[in-house]
Amino acid sequence: MNKNELISSIASETGLTKADSAKALDAFLSSVSYALKKGDEIRLVGFGTFSVAQRSATTARNPRTGATIKIPARKQAKFKAGKALQNSVNNKK
């Protein structure tokens, strides 16, 4: 499902127009991005948790040339599915 299909699905589920659904989705995405940039964690009970993890610097090898590459430390967005979402995906009640 891509963004346009998600907007259409939201519109059909809620009765909102596609334009209003697009605004709602964009607002959700920007709110999540802003909170993660601040280092906050977002918990949606039953759905999952968005968080930020710190990855340390590491070295890797270019498989083509064999040269060593340094990968800098960085932050990474993570999502952990909640129990209700996991059960839904696995067809459990």
C-alpha cells in the first residue's frame, strides 16, 4: 500500500474527503517526525511504539574492492509493534 492508497483507505473508513485525509496523514507524519527529532518516544497502545536508537560508529568492507569504509555514528528511527497489531497480523484474537 502506498501513500495514495492509504489516503483513500482513510477517506473510505472515516467518511472524510481525500483532501482532509491527506492533511490528517501529513499532520500525523510530521508530528511523529518532530517528536522523534526531539528524542521523544511515541506509544500508541495496541499499535506500537516509535522511538530513536543511537547506532555507534563501525567499519565495513566494500565487497567489490575490499576497501575498508568507516560508517559514522547516527540516530535511527525504530518501530516496535504492539501486541494487538502482532495478533492481528498473525490472525489471533
